[in-house]
Amino acid sequence: MKSEIQNRRQFLTKTGKAGIALATMPLLTKMTSSALLNNGSDYTQQPLPYAYIALEPFIDAMTMEIHYTKHAATYAKNLADACVAEKVDTASTSLTVLLKSISKYSAKMRNNAGGHYNHELFWQLMKPSPSTAPTGPLADAITKTFGSFADFQKAFGEAAKTRFGSGWAWLLVKADGTLAVSSTPNQDNPLMDIAELQGTPLLGLDVWEHAYYLKYQNKRPDYINAWWNIVNWEFVQKRYAEAFSK
Ligand code: MN3
């Protein structure tokens, strides 16, 4: 594993080169330029955007600490190892691009690329004392698709409750621009080319027991119901807007 300083140096070097490349190649597509500018940071665990205790009483501090420093950190480490073993150039291949062709890689890559992406997203999808419901275009799309916000919560909660064993529940935007709710096993997600329902994940809920067992034990439905109190809808709205700008 590279140190943070090495990563920063690499980032500065790459950004500098990319800047020159972009200046001399004005016809580059947006996708190519963003690939050039990818510094591999989406492969490394980012700082948690709040304290372990911040989401109490809905998620307890000990669960957050173990979840972030042990479970999620391990996915990031194993992803780095898999990228070395399977010769993925993380400087030129974004994690999203990798996930979209995950069927070409090993089970280790699938589990850890998914595990890392899902957790990095999950931390940002939560915040203390958020607004209680979405507004704007996302709110309109949810009402159009599910009937009401309450009906959406019911459908999402059902996907989360009925996921057998470990996995995730999702709200996603499909390629045709419409919303859907799904669930995936293990650390799979809707970006993967092996997912039953594919699209851009907007909202995801971790229903592995490690995400809730210390506080909720076997009562997964109580964890799901409590989780709505900490969903960062501003962030989800931003993801929804971005899904249409790509
Ligand atoms: Mn987890």
C-alpha cells in the first residue's frame, strides 16, 4: 500500500500531466478526460465525513467504528491487492468503469470492489439530523414511480427486509432514466454487469448483520425503520442530478 504522501505526489504528477494533455488535445471526450484525471483515489478509503458517534441513537458509535475501521477498511485493502494481482491500472480505470465490467474479473475482485464502492457511498448517504424527505426533481420522480414517498419507503424497506442473508437494498436510476428499487446479494451493486437490475445507485442500505447487530440484534426491520432518520437526501438529490449529466 502506498502512503498518503506518495498518493498525493502521484496525484499531483498525474494531474499535471493530464493538464498538459488536455491543453494539447481539445477534442478529447468528457469520458476520456475524466479517465485521465482519475488519480485512483476512488480505490482508497476516504475519511469518514462525521464522528463515529454522530449517527446515534440510530447507529451506535461502536458499530460505526468497527464497520469503518475493520470491515470497510478490509474491502479497500483486498481491492488494492486484487488490482495488483489482476493488473488493473487504478490511475486510468475508474472504480465505476471496473464495476461495469466486473464479470471479467475474479470473485475476490467482485466482492471487494463492490464492498469498497458500496461502503464509500454508504457513509456519504448518511448524516446527523438531515431533512426527512427529498425535494425537487427526485421527490417528483419518486412520487411518479412509487405513488408517494411513503410507498417508496415501503418498497425499499421490503427489499431490505427480504434480502436473504447478507446484501444491500437500492434505489437506482435505470438506463432509461426511470427509478427502481432492488436488492443485491453480498457486496454486489447495480453498477455491476452481473446485476439483475442495472443502473446508477442513488441510495443503498447495508443489511449485513455487521451493520446493525450490536444494537438491533436479529431485528433487521427496526434498523431499517431507524435508518430513515439519518438519510442525507441532499446528497441523494445531487447523485440523481449527476446521473443525468453523464
Ligand atoms: Mn458493511
